[in-house]
Amino acid sequence: MIQRMIKNKKLIQKFYEFKFNKLFQDNEKLFLAFLLNESGHDLCCVRYEPEYRYVIKDKKNFLLQKMSYGLFQIMGANLITLRFPLKELEDFLQDINLQFRYCRMLFRKCPSTNVYENLMWWNTGTTKETKKGLIYINRIKKLVKKF
């Protein structure tokens, strides 16, 4: 319990340091719920996403593009788009500042200022309401109650 509180405090410090408070309308609990949903607050979380469709035509890195990385579960294809050197993924998974910086860069590409549209965009690639997007938002709203 105490470790969780310390980790949450560190995540909230980064929330303000990297100006996620503007993106999340100062809703710390929503931000923590978003991270809990994405990675369980695990800095080193890596997951294969077989349904991910937005891969760059690069046979050499095809598998790495369909994997998501870190606290925010940033897709490998998105990291490539942001010019992150994939050979440094191990460093990325150990560096909280790097993960926050790249996530913030990616969120800057979102065409909306509405926090829930931003989260749907993060998960589905669109700000339009879709069944999958609404399920995602509802799951995060339920997790807010844990904080």
C-alpha cells in the first residue's frame, strides 16, 4: 500500500512536470486511472498488440511496431514516427522521463482538446465515438474510483 502511494506521488509529480495537468484538465485521478489501465503503472510493461493496424512499411521492424511499451503503452510504430531510435528501447523502458516526454509529444498530435476524446484517440486512433472507444473510456472511469 505504501509503495503504491509513493509510486502514485511520483507519477503525479511527473504529471505536472510534463504538463499533463493541462491535457487531463487537472484531473490527477483520471491520469492515474489511464496509466493503470494501460500498464498497471509498470514502467517496463511490454505487450504485443496483434490488432494494431497503423504499421509503417518496414519489414525489419514489423514486430517491434506492433508492440506497446512502458507506462503509456506507446506503440512501436508511433515511437518510429516520433523518431525514437528503436535500438534504445531497453533504455526507454527504464527511463520515466523519456516515457513521459514521448507520450506528451504523441498527445500533441491529437486533434482535440477534450480529455475523453484524447483518450479515445489514444486507444482507437480517432476522436469519434466508437463502441471500442466508449468501452475504453468507461473502463478508465471505473478505475478512477480506485484513487
